[in-house]
Amino acid sequence: MTRTSYIIVVMLLGLSIVSLIACQGAPGNRVAIDPATDTSLSTKHVDLASALNSVDAAGALDDLDADLYARLSTELKQVLIDLYGDDPVARRNRLAAAVPPSDTSRAWAPQCTSTLSGETTLYFRGRHVGDYNMDGLVSVSDITPLGFHFNKNVTVDADGFPAANDDNEWAAVTDGNEDLLVGISDITPIGQNWDSRLLGYRIYLGIAGTDESFSWDTEYQPNPDDAGLPYSLAFSDSREPSQVQLYSYTFTRPALNPGETLWARIVPFDGTIEETPTELPVVEGAHAPQKCQICHVVTDYSFREVANSCQLCHATPPEGGGAWTEAPGMHSMCLSCHTQHVFTIDPPETPCGQCHSTIASAVAAANMPQCLGCHENSHLPNNSPGNAACTTCHTEPPGIPGGNWADAPGSHSNCALCHSAHQFAVSEPNAICENCHADKYGSGHGDGSDECLSCHVSPHLPDDEP
Ligand code: HEC
Ligand code: HEC
Ligand code: HEC
Ligand code: HEC
Ligand code: HEC
Ligand code: HEC
Ligand code: HEC
Ligand code: HEC
Ligand code: HEC
């Protein structure tokens, strides 16, 4: 996939997650299917006679009211006749209340945690619209649980997710048309997804880099049982509160180069066909348990901008002792150094050369350690690190075992007087002495030559009587 089409995928992703979130608890946002243009149902082949037979042959579990069961069963037959019979008007009326087929078993509300050491857990809610008894298959048995929850109101939280109390989440599963009331119209999704199966979810990973290459096709999580296949999470039928159709999958995040981000794709799988995937970035580090909304506007997934996201929590630079307003240049614009979703910078000097390119090449040529060895604080960098920055590494004067900087005479321990920043190496060692000892030049001192270091040996602890 090219970068361009990747971006389109990403845009679609943003929209699709938004629409998923928006659909929850906001039934007015449901995208109705236009029967004139949508062929997915008209081409779906359902053998109406055997479907109706299976409804007649089935019966409710004992503790469900027989009259209610009869009513649901009659309605289901009507739905099947409307959808798969010959009357186009009846089909159109049914479809107006239908769930978009592409969303039948799409993973939703995906989140992830990823520790700095790379252990990553994806978790998401499964759904298989119409499969109210959660056995993986949409069939006549799904009217029984609908009966058990009949007339219940489903409660959702501010984000539209079913609240985890008692059997509210299971009731939410039976609310196939998502109008927050379990009722007769939730039969339609059973008919619409009749006979559809969900075996589980497959997990793919994709690495988005700064170059053009990006491929979902090859980057799947290998299946421990068959390395030639993507890993699958088996269908979950858990009905425990807060566990209903909750899936989690843990893996070790592959190593990423600077600027790369990892994306996960969760694909519903019916044993043969992969259905519409859900994609999300793997958010690394401390932010992972947070919801996407802390940094994004949920309506269009745009970034909230630094002041309304990063700085809400990171009110001052993490090293302390200053304010973001004191940061020089672009040092308060988080995204010029921190890339999205993997916020740690390793090694920390990775971004410095983007803007300080001359300095970066000088430092590299000097074979010196990187920027933060001397500047320490990347947000409020001190612009003139003193001697202490040098002597933490050069603990003693070079070339003089056991020597001590404290024994250096006069200015001989003040590094910056002889070593210029970033260049460091002294290009003409014997000439530099003239800055302070001009009287020794051309005066016949010593043997009269200017090769001061031939007698005084060390520029750092010069012997006063060689
Ligand atoms: C700690 C903040 C933070 C969190 C949490 C976060 N993001 Fe982002 N996201 C960003 C930043 C920063 C960008 C880059 C914005 C920019 O460059 O303008 C971004 C970019 C994106 C993009 C566009 C990607 C691209 O390459 O163009 C998408 C889509 C996205 N995020 C989705 C998500 C989803 C889904 C979640 C939750 C699983 C999430 N983000 C969580 C900060 C965050
Ligand atoms: C909801 C609050 C919140 C928001 C918003 C937020 N952060 Fe954080 N961030 C945290 C917490 C909490 C930690 C862990 C403690 C710490 O290091 O301060 C953290 C840690 C970090 C770290 C250390 C590495 C890591 O992942 O542990 C970086 C870097 C970072 N944040 C950058 C950013 C940037 C850049 C943004 C904006 C795109 C941002 N944060 C938005 C709360 C937030
Ligand atoms: C000039 C580049 C640059 C900019 C701009 C920048 N950071 Fe950082 N930030 C770094 C580097 C480099 C590190 C890693 C430092 C290290 O490992 O010693 C870091 C580390 C951090 C940490 C983790 C500190 C810790 O102790 O673990 C946080 C939190 C953070 N940055 C937040 C922010 C926020 C918020 C912004 C924007 C307001 C921002 N940074 C802007 C370069 C930058
Ligand atoms: C997005 C561009 C950008 C990046 C990336 C960047 N800087 Fe800067 N930096 C600036 C600008 C602009 C200034 C102010 C002008 C100047 O002094 O060159 C500045 C100033 C500085 C200063 C002088 C501070 C002062 O008070 O005058 C130091 C030191 C510094 N940066 C170090 C770093 C280090 C270390 C990194 C990597 C962690 C880094 N910069 C990354 C743009 C950047
Ligand atoms: C070995 C120590 C050391 C290292 C490594 C180092 N610097 Fe510096 N840097 C200094 C010193 C000392 C000064 C002060 C120079 C002065 O006062 O004239 C300075 C000054 C600066 C300044 C402000 C003055 C200027 O020249 O613009 C910037 C910006 C800067 N450094 C960026 C960087 C960046 C970026 C890196 C890494 C690529 C880096 N430094 C690596 C020691 C270092
Ligand atoms: C984080 C550790 C560290 C700090 C801080 C540090 N240095 Fe270095 N320095 C080194 C290392 C490592 C070398 C490379 C030694 C080698 O090549 O054998 C080096 C090499 C040098 C060289 C020889 C350069 C050359 O081209 O041969 C000079 C001169 C020097 N440092 C001066 C300084 C000065 C001046 C400071 C303070 C501004 C300083 N160093 C800060 C670790 C450090
Ligand atoms: C009076 C000038 C002067 C001062 C002050 C000075 N140096 Fe030097 N330094 C030199 C000269 C000249 C050389 C080159 C020596 C040579 O070529 O034999 C040098 C070489 C070095 C080297 C490289 C040694 C090698 O074997 O490659 C390091 C490291 C170094 N200095 C560190 C420091 C540190 C750290 C300080 C401050 C604590 C400092 N110098 C103060 C003049 C000075
Ligand atoms: C930045 C100024 C400066 C530079 C450059 C400098 N010196 Fe010095 N030097 C001093 C000062 C100040 C003293 C102490 C006062 C004095 O004895 O004149 C001193 C002292 C000395 C001494 C006497 C040492 C003692 O124990 O009394 C010698 C020898 C010497 N320097 C040699 C050199 C040589 C060789 C160079 C070039 C590699 C050099 N100096 C570069 C400032 C400098
Ligand atoms: C042939 C060896 C030799 C050479 C070359 C030499 N010196 Fe000396 N230097 C000495 C001797 C011997 C002494 C101590 C006796 C004296 O004061 O003449 C001394 C002493 C010094 C002193 C400390 C006493 C004072 O007079 O202040 C300084 C400073 C000094 N030299 C600087 C230099 C400088 C700078 C150069 C290079 C231009 C240099 N020397 C070249 C042999 C030499």
C-alpha cells in the first residue's frame, strides 16, 4: 500500500471509529441502507422455506413466557418473509431500520496498553449483531434471550458504551438496532444477519514509517498454532458484567525505528471470509490506558492541539523548574520532537539534528556523545553548559594518570577558554597559548620555538619548570 492510500485508510479509520462511537446511544445517527443502491442484502441468499422451518421447529427455554415467545417467533417469520420473500416494498420497509451489514461483527471501542518494555495488550468489544445468545451463529435461538430482556432499557455511559452493571451489557447485546430499548424491532437484525457466523477475530499489525512502504498484508501477528496464518482470537461468549464480548490480546510490540508508529487491525472472521476491519494505533507508554479522546476531538478525530491536550496534563516541562513559555525556539511545540502514539524518544537526541543540523554534524565529527550529555534538559536546554558538563565525563585531565583538574593553574581548568563548543578539538594546540601567554612568543623563551607543548607536555597541567 502506498503512503497516500494509507492516509485514506487512516482517514476512513477516524471516521469509522467516530461513527461507531456516534452510533452507540444515538440511534438518530444510524445510517439507513438505501435498498435502491445497496445490493448486499438482495444478493444474500437465504433459503426462505428452510429458514421458516427452523423457526417453527425451535422452542423457547422453559422459563420464558410462552405467549411472548410465540409473538417473537411470529415476528421473526414475518421479518424473514419480508427480507427474503418476493415483495420489494416489504423489503424496503424492513431495511429502513436495518443495521449496516458491514458492521455486523465489527470490533468496536478498541483500546490498547503498551508498556515501555513493549508488552502490548489490545482490548476491544466484539459484536455480532443478531447473535443475542452469543453462540457465534445468528439463528432462531436468538429470540429467546431477546425475550428474557424484553422491554429493558439499556444504559450507556457518556461515550455511549453500555454500563457494566447486572445484565445491562447482555441486554445491550440484544438491542440489535441500538435504540436503547430491547423490543420487537430487534428482531429485524436477526433476520438481516440470518445464518451469519463469527468464529473470532484476526489480528494484523502494520508499521507506518516515514517512507512510502506500508503493508497490512504481510504484517500479521503469526498464529502460534500455524505460523502461516494470522492469529485468531476465538469467539467469546462471556456474559459476566464488564466482560461481555470483551476480547484482549497480548503481544510484544515489534521494535520501531524513530518516527514509526504501529497500527493494529482487528478483523472479524467467519472461518472463510474476513469482514470489515477496525484499525487503531498502538498507543505506547503512560498514555495507553487513556482513551483516545484525551488527545482527539471525537467528532472528526482531529488532534486537539498541544495546549488543549499535552499541556493540560504536562502543565510544566517534566524536569521541573520552569514554564513552557521559557522554552527556546520550538522547544515547547511537543510534536516537533515527540511523534504520535509512541511518545518516548529513543535515543533522546533523535530529533535535535532536524533543526540544529550544523551542530549535529560538528558533534558527530568530534565523536562526542550526543547533545543531552551536555545540555541535559531537552525542554529548557541550558545554552551554555559550564565546566561541570565536561568534567562529569572527563573526570581527570587526559593523558595524565592520577592528575586532578583542581591542580590546573589559572584558567587551565576552564574548558571553554580553549575548547569551542561543538568543535571541541583544538586545531592548533601550540598557537592557543598565545591568547594568554603572548610574552613567551618571539621572546627567546625556552629554546625560542613556539612549540610550547614540546617542553610543557600537557596543556591542562603544564609543568612550570619542565
Ligand atoms: C497522548 C495523546 C494521544 C492519544 C492518547 C491518542 N492519540 Fe492519536 N494522535 C496524537 C497525535 C499527537 C497525533 C498527530 C497529530 C498531528 O500530527 O497533527 C495523532 C494522530 C492520530 C491519527 C492520524 C494518524 C496519521 O498518521 O495521520 C489517528 C487516526 C489517531 N491519532 C487515532 C487515535 C486513536 C484511535 C487513539 C486511541 C486508541 C489515539 N489516536 C490516541 C495523539 C494521541
Ligand atoms: C490525560 C493526561 C495526559 C495527556 C493529555 C498527555 N499526557 Fe503525556 N503523560 C501523562 C502521564 C500521567 C504520564 C506518565 C507520568 C509522567 O511522565 O509525567 C505521561 C508521560 C508522557 C511521556 C513519557 C513517556 C511515556 O510514554 O511514559 C511523554 C514523552 C509524554 N507524556 C508526552 C506527551 C505529549 C507529547 C502529549 C500530547 C500529544 C501528552 N503527553 C499528553 C499524561 C498525559
Ligand atoms: C526539542 C525537542 C522536544 C520538544 C519540542 C518536546 N520534547 Fe519532551 N522530550 C524530548 C526528549 C529528547 C525527551 C527524552 C529526554 C530523556 O530521555 O532524557 C523528552 C521527554 C519528555 C517527557 C518524559 C520526561 C521523563 O522524565 O520521562 C515528557 C513528559 C515530555 N517530554 C513532554 C513534552 C511535552 C508535553 C512537550 C510539549 C509541550 C514536549 N515534551 C516537547 C524532546 C522534546
Ligand atoms: C523543531 C526544531 C528544533 C528541534 C527539533 C530542536 N531545537 Fe533546539 N532550538 C530550536 C530553536 C528555533 C532554538 C532557538 C534559536 C537557537 O538558539 O538556535 C533552539 C535553541 C536551542 C538551544 C539554546 C537554548 C537557549 O536558551 O538559547 C539549545 C541548547 C538547544 N536548542 C538544544 C536542542 C537539543 C538538545 C535538541 C534535541 C533534544 C533540540 N534543541 C531540538 C529549534 C529546535
Ligand atoms: C560536549 C558538550 C556539548 C555537546 C555534546 C553539545 N553541546 Fe551544545 N553547547 C555546548 C556548550 C559548552 C555551549 C555553549 C557555547 C557558548 O557559550 O559559546 C553550547 C551551546 C549550544 C547552543 C546555543 C549556542 C549555539 O551555538 O547556537 C545550541 C543551540 C546547542 N548547543 C545545541 C546543541 C545540539 C543540538 C547538540 C547535539 C547535536 C549539542 N549542542 C551538543 C556544549 C555541548
Ligand atoms: C557524556 C560524556 C562527555 C561529556 C559531558 C564531555 N565529553 Fe568530551 N569526550 C567524551 C568522549 C567519550 C570523547 C571521545 C573520546 C575518544 O574519542 O577517545 C570525548 C572527546 C573529547 C575531545 C577530543 C575531541 C577530538 O576530536 O579528538 C575533547 C577536546 C573533549 N571531549 C572536550 C570536552 C569538553 C570541552 C566538554 C565540555 C564542554 C566535554 N568534552 C564533555 C565524553 C564527554
Ligand atoms: C589552556 C587551554 C585548555 C584548557 C583550559 C583546556 N584544554 Fe583540553 N586541550 C587543550 C589542548 C591544546 C588540547 C590538545 C592537546 C594535544 O593535541 O596534545 C586539549 C585536548 C583535550 C582533550 C583531548 C585529549 C586527547 O588525548 O585527545 C580533552 C578530552 C580535553 N582537552 C578536555 C578538556 C577539559 C574537559 C577541559 C576543562 C576541564 C579542558 N580540556 C581545558 C587545551 C586546553
Ligand atoms: C585562557 C588563558 C590561557 C591560555 C590559553 C593558556 N594559559 Fe597557561 N596560564 C594561564 C594562567 C592565568 C596561568 C596562571 C598564572 C601564570 O602563571 O601566569 C597559566 C599558567 C601557565 C604555566 C605555569 C604553570 C604553573 O604551574 O605555574 C604554564 C607552564 C603555562 N600556563 C603554559 C601554557 C601553555 C603551554 C599553553 C598553551 C597550550 C597555555 N599555558 C595556555 C592562562 C592561560
Ligand atoms: C624548550 C623548552 C620550552 C619551550 C619550547 C617552552 N617553554 Fe615555557 N618554560 C620552560 C622552562 C624550562 C620554564 C621554567 C623556567 C623559566 O621560567 O624559564 C618555563 C616556564 C614557563 C612558564 C611559567 C613561568 C613564566 O615565565 O611565566 C610559562 C607560562 C611558559 N613557560 C609558557 C610557555 C609558552 C606559552 C611556550 C610556547 C610559546 C613555552 N613556554 C615554550 C621551557 C620551555
